Amino acid sequence: MDTTRMLELRKQMKSEMKGGWSKFFLKFGLVSVGLGVSFLAAPILYCDSVTSKTTSPAAIPPPSQGQAAPVQPPLPPPPTSSVKLYELTFGTVCGICAGVFVKKGARIVAFALGGVFVLLQYLGSLSLVRVDWGRAATRFENLFYTTDATGAKRPPNVGSLFRWIVDFLTADFQQRASFVAGFALGLRIG
């Protein structure tokens, strides 16, 4: 760039910056006032104490040398699980095993496909192979996209994939409801 063009740009920038700081401080002030008013208008939250309501920790005197420390009441037992280990049905056990298998298998498949993609990209960067990604995308769409009543193509989603897997795994299986519950649990713990 020549010096005359640089001088013109510098003059233009200075003319645009005039009043810029005042606008900045005005915006900053308005935002600060708005936040302050919103904090003042917020309701006050009062939390209950964890200790028992009859005695507060400040009301309990510290033990002297000859006295024992006051005994706190024991905590209530943890809630029991609605799934009883010895009452699992055949469908639930099959569902748990299938859920763990599907989750682990999906990880292995994702790892393998990701490795193939990285390898193809690397070989493509070395000009050893040429991958037609447009054709690969078209084949993927033909395999996995569905056509609705209006004729529009819809991509697969998690819900449709889950329904397809459950329908596939529970074909001719009587314990469908307990299997689905076990399958969801197997996906969770797997």
C-alpha cells in the first residue's frame, strides 16, 4: 500500500472512533444498571438447615473435659432400589446383556470407522488415493435416509435408531416390556 492510502485509512478510522468511547461507556453503564436492578429485584432464598430443628449447632454447648460429646441422631437409610437383583426376569436379563453388548459394539464400530476415515484422509493427503466423498455421502443417504409421506428424505435420528434396534431384537420375543427396560439399563451401565 502506498502512504497516501494509509493516511486516508488512518483519518477515516479516527473519524469513526470519535464518540466511540462515549458510546462504549454509555452501553457499559446501561448494562451495569440493568444487572443491578435485576439483582435487587431477585427474591431472597432461605435455605433450611440440615441439623434437627429442635437444637441448632450454636445452642449445643461445647463439651467440657469430663463430659462426652453430644450424640447426633443417625442419618436415615438410603432409599432402596426398585430393581431387585433376585427378581429379574428372563427378559430383563436378556435386555441388560443386549444393552451392554450393543453399547460396547457401537464403541468398537465407531473406533473402526473413525480409524478408516483418518487413514483415508492421510492417504489422500499423500496423494496415494482419491476418495469421492460426495458419492460416499449419496450411498449413505440411500442406505439410511427414510422418505416420508410428502416425499422428503429424512435423516436417521436417535429415536428411530433405538426403535429399529428394539424392533429387531424383540421380534418373536414374548417378554418385550421387561426386555426394553433391561436394554435401557444395559445401555446405561455398559
